[in-house]
Amino acid sequence: MYRIPFSAFRWLALTAVCAVASAGTATAGVLDAARQAGTLRVGLDYAPPPYKGGAKFRTPEGVDTVLVDDLAAQLRLPLSILPNAAQPLKGGRPDLVLALVPEGAATDAGNAAKVESANTVNIPTGYSAGGMAIMRTDTTIRQWQDLKGRTVCVSEGGAYAGTLAARYGAIEKVMRAPADSLLAVRTGQCDAAVHDDTLVKDLLKLPEWKKFSAQLAPTSRRQLVMQVRGADAGDLAQLRQLAGRWNAAFWAEVKKKWVNNVAFEVYLDQNVPDCH
């Protein structure tokens, strides 16, 4: 009778182990892990502090918090936000991350681009924005370089905090939220405010902002993507389907709500006349 050499047994055993391990890895997507844990963990570059009763409510700078709430609702999972997620996926802590990337760097023909260094896939959310400066219409600021030595308001945790001083020599004044920054422009505390053009352009259409509608063309345009750890086919298919809900109508409603809320917050706090 022919006997299989011991080395062949060993090879067969190793092959079986690898096959089992591969099958386990293939089914262990981040969404399955989130369901098993009972929590969806999402990393953000900046997570606004929790609202405390009695404090003034402030609409945050970015729209990523809107998306994480929508994701959690669609997946029917409690949400856990992990802040300061600059390089989170490498450590494997969050299930997903929402991050801003340079426009054009996040998509390819397959509607997602693999980030090899972090072993992640970027799924577009349909949102992009550049930094736009807004000022009084009688401003002497005509170009970004004119911000040198001028006081410019930005929001805490916003994408533009720390960039204007380094790039243009501006004196940055970091405010708690967009409403505080925009109010500072209206009352003369700041020469300009820099925020996402996608949101602020709609704000400037309101009649009460006509006197503060001077602007510098948007710069450093980036798009918001959902970064997924690994490349589980089931995860990607489901998340792309969820992201498909973020269409033009969805974003139009998000912008409308943001503009109305911020304009109202400025109105409530403006207890001194506009600077003349």
C-alpha cells in the first residue's frame, strides 16, 4: 500500500489551516464586527463636545456629524464617535472614518480608491468644499495674500484652523463654532471669516448678509469620504448602498438646515449693532 510522506501530510494540514483562516477573515467584515459589538465606532478628525443643558446650542462647522448620525440610523446601531482620527485605521480602532481628502484623490473608475498605506477604501459621500473667506462689502481685502496681519476668524476643529497663519500670515482667532466666527465679522472683531464655501455661499443669499457678502474664491478644495478598513466585499457593497442615499436632494436639505440654524444662532446673539 502506498504511504503518503509525512511532508505531504504537513503540507495538507497547513493548507487546511490557511483555508479556514481565510474563510474566517473573509466573513469578518467591520460591519459584522460592529453588529456583534452592538456599537458603530466612527472616527472623525474633530468631534464637537457633547451639548450641556443650559448652554447655547451651536451648529458644528462640518457636516460629518450629520453623516455619522444617518449611518447609525440606517444600520440601526448605537453610535460611538472617536475624535482626533488623523491616522485611526492603521490601529484598527474605529469601524469607519469620515475624512477630508484632496479633491480627485478619492475616486477611480470603481467609485472607490484603495489607500494602500493604510489598507483602506475611500467611498465618496457626495460632499466637497473649499475654504472661502467672507468679509464686509467695503473691505480692502482683495486677495488671499491681503490677509497678512489681519484678524481672521475660524471655527474650533474646522479644516482651516492653523492653515491661514502659516500660509498667509493672518492672525487667526479660533472661535467655538461658525455662528461665533460669523458674528465676530459682523461686529468688527474679525476682518474675515473662513468656512466651507458649500455651506456659506447659501448663507450669503439671505438679505441680512448682503453687507457681509464680499468673498475670496474658495481654495484647497477637498471632498469628504468614508474610509473603510480592509476590503470586505459585503461591507463595501452595503456601505456604497448607504452612501447612495446622500444624493443632491439629501445635501440640499443638509445645507438648508445648516444655514437656517447658523443664521438664527447669529441673530440671537447679536446684541450690538453691525460694525459700520
